[in-house]
Amino acid sequence: MPSPFLTAAFYQFVALPDFKARKAPLLDLCEQRNVKGLILLASEGINSTIAGAADDVRVVLAYLRADPLLANLQHKESWSDKPPFHRMKVRLKKEIVTMNVPGISPTLMAGTYVKPADWNALISDPDVVVVDTRNDYEVEIGSFAHAINPQLRTFAELPGWLDQSDRLAGLDKAGKKPKVAMFCTGGIRCEKSTAYLRAQGFDEVFHLEGGILKYLETVPPEQSLWQGECFVFDERVSVGHGLVPGPHKLCRACRQPLDAGATESALFEAGVSCPRCHGTTSDAQKNGARERQRQWERAKAKQNPQLGDD
């Protein structure tokens, strides 16, 4: 029997000058269909992961694609036995992925897409600089062999790292800026990061089409250059080849994957802190988290879907 919950992840960079007016009808539709998750809207496009019964999720996707601006919207699917989200939110943002660099337009300047089937050959070229554009906690649990980890806390730090990277500062054997291959979870961060490099004068910039998730979905394990698991922003926490859910658990306080042995640490408290984030919050914040955790546990005991994880 198939799993009952369909998760659809999608994004598209497209000019949406009326993005604010789109919030209410989109939220109403999702609530009517009992679809949960998060949709980000900005003048530069849409970014989302939603989940629910398959028919309901497909109604929302059809509604979006009925708009000529979103007619070519692509999505990725996965299935789960438990609901990945407990609430539905539609948020208005300045950017659907925050870089804080004005004038970067992925619709006009993004790098060259590389199919998952062709990715191995590209990143195996010793003259190609391979950059993982994800945050450090994502890279910790898995990445491509020999990829550079910029040690980012947020994606907005990437432009500064790119500007200062020794690997990108020099010229190749032909006296040109080096070839660069970039990748991320689903492709959205690479649209902006490759557009940024092209704006800095890099001509040969490539990114993995569909991101790591499409690679893990389509490339057989025996041919794969991926090592470890891929962090995902839902209740699965991580996935491996074939998008099979991995072994990782999530800290409900910082929303980052728990390290091995973290739950045995004296710094771990469910819903409140883990060894990674314990020192970053005040006692008042921890007390607030404890109260949220108590509410969540009461709601779970009553099977109340309105007070689930945020």
C-alpha cells in the first residue's frame, strides 16, 4: 500500500510584481484542501514545500500552473507515512532565497544547467572548482567527494566567501577565470550563486539541475559520487539514494540535524537545546522553548494538528 502523504517541493525565479496579492487566495486554497507546509512569495518568484493527500497537493499545483507566469513550474515528489508538516504558512519575502546582493537576476544570468547523468564527469575534471553552497550543518552529514565546504552559517555569507576564495582568485592554464561547478539541495541556491559569479566575470559556471535530490533520485548508488546523506527541511531530516529517509534526527530548537550521541549529552533537552545550539540561547529563550515543547507534547497526546511543530 503506497504511503498516504505526498510532498511536493518546487521553486521558480520569475517576476511577480503582484506577489502580495497572491498570498490570501493561495493560503485559502491550501487550507481548503488540508495541504500543509510553507510557501514563500517575493517579487523574484516562488519557493515552497507542501504536503498532503496526493489529490489535494495536485490541486494546488494545478492552481499555480494555471497562471501563465508559472505554467512551467517544476516540482519534485516524495512520499511519507506521516505528515511532514503540521501547519500551512504563506509568507511574503524580499527574496525567496536570501543573498542580500541587489541586482542579481537568476532569470537572466544563471549558470549552465548540468543533468545529473552528466554531473560526475564535470566534477571529476581536476580543472573544475566544485563548491557546495549549503550551510555548514548540511554539509556535515553529506556532500560530493572533494567538494569545497565554504563553512557557511547562512547563504547570505556565500558572496563574501566567493570574493575571498583563493581557489577562485587565480586564473586557469588558459589565463581565464576557473570553471566552477556549484550544487545545493534542490537547485534554488545555485541559481543565485551562479548568477552572482557570472556578474563577477566568470564565464564557465555550472550547476546541478534539480540539485542533490534529483541526483540521488536518478543516479544509481554504484555510479554515485555522493557521500553520506542529504539534509532536507521536513520531517524526514535526511535522505539517501533513491530518496530513502536517512537515520538523522532533528533538534527542534535550532532545526539542525543532531550529531551522533547528541541526545546523551547533558546539553540536550528535547525541544529546548542540543550541544550545537545550547550556548546560543538565553535562559529566557530556553524557558520559552520548554513551554512550547510542553504544548506540543499535550497536543500530540490529544492528536491536535493545530499545535504541532512549527
